[in-house]
Amino acid sequence: MNHDDVDFTASAELEPYSGGSTGMSNNLECQTRSSYGVVLWFETGFTSRFCKEMPVVLSTSPYTPKTHWSQTILTFREPIAMASGKPSGDRLAAIGTEACPATKIQLRVSIARAVEHRSIDISLETVGIGSDGRKCKWPVQIFNLH
């Protein structure tokens, strides 16, 4: 990783969990649920190029053994209601509300080195998309992590 690689922007798309093959009934497919934010973590590969004897991946994922680093939680200013499928939402209601839940949330996360040593600034752009294609964009949120 180069010094300039610390600053970057990435996009992600969230969709409601519909139960999949876990045995949950299909009537949950259109159930409205609230999304409160996103969790970020990192993985770093110490590959055979640098660690010939024992390549390893350092992960701070919540699904791997704990390290002294932890995940980062970025909470939305307000919960965003989500539902999969084609719920019958109120066409006059704002996307992401109980009356008109979002079917997707598009995220754009930008990370940049902060002025303070060993600190980063994170900006989070959030857009909810309704089942009819309408969008709702929330104000950008800025987080500073030490």
C-alpha cells in the first residue's frame, strides 16, 4: 500500500435480508425492517510475497477471531425502513419511511487522512431507492476516527 492509497472512495448497495435458505418463511419477504447504519472492517493480506514462511490474512471482521482492532459502526441520522419485494407503499410518502420503505440503499463511503496524526475522516452518502424507482437522498454524514 502506498501512502496515497489511504484516501479512497468505495460504493456499496444494501438490500433487505429475505431469509434465503435458512428456513424462514417466505411471508417475511415483504416485512418492513429498519436499517440503523453500516459496519466497516478491514482485511490485510500478508501474502507469500512478503511472508514466504506463513502467509496470513489479518481481518477485523466480526466473523473472525477478535484482534485489538475493532469494527467501525457508522449510524444513519435516522433509521431507514426497508422491505424486499414489491410492497404497496404510499406514493406520496418519503422513501425509507414505514409508509414507503426502501428496497435498496446505495452507499458511497469516502475515507481520507485527517489533519490529526493517526486519524481518518469518513464521509457517508446515503440514497434510498423505492420499489417504484423513486429516490431519497439524505445529507452527507462526516465521521472522524482516531
